[in-house]
Amino acid sequence: MATVCPHVKEIRKVKPSAKGCEECLKLGDTWVHLRMCLICGNVACCDSSKNRHATKHFQAVHHPIMQSIEPGENWRWCYVDEMEV
């Protein structure tokens, strides 16, 4: 029996907050891949990036679900349940 993430009900229709990682852009830094928070639209860098802003966004505001916004990728991740949704 597959486990269903209860946090999917929190997903909202959002627009990306920036064309790159918001925090890296402010710092003049670079990133590897981009993720978008599906609760508020924050765009942040992945855990393969040195700053890990997507994870830091989750830790700061507890928005559970993000989505890859890399071309050709179509997946979402719940930080709370540590699973694809």
C-alpha cells in the first residue's frame, strides 16, 4: 500500500518569485539547480548547490513541498515526509 503525503493539500497555485535563486542573486553567488516552493513560490537552490537555499527556506518557514523547476524535470518533494509527491 503506497503512502500518501498529507501535505499535498497545502499546495497552492504560485508563480516563481525570481528567475534564479533569490538568495544567491542577492549574494552575487551561483547555484546548481533550482527548486520552487509550492506554498509561496520562493525560488531557491538545491542541496547540490553550496548554499542549499531551498532546504534553508523549508527550515525557516516550514513550507513542506517544493518542485524542481529545471527544464525536463517534473517532480516534487515533501521535506516533512522525505518523499516524492
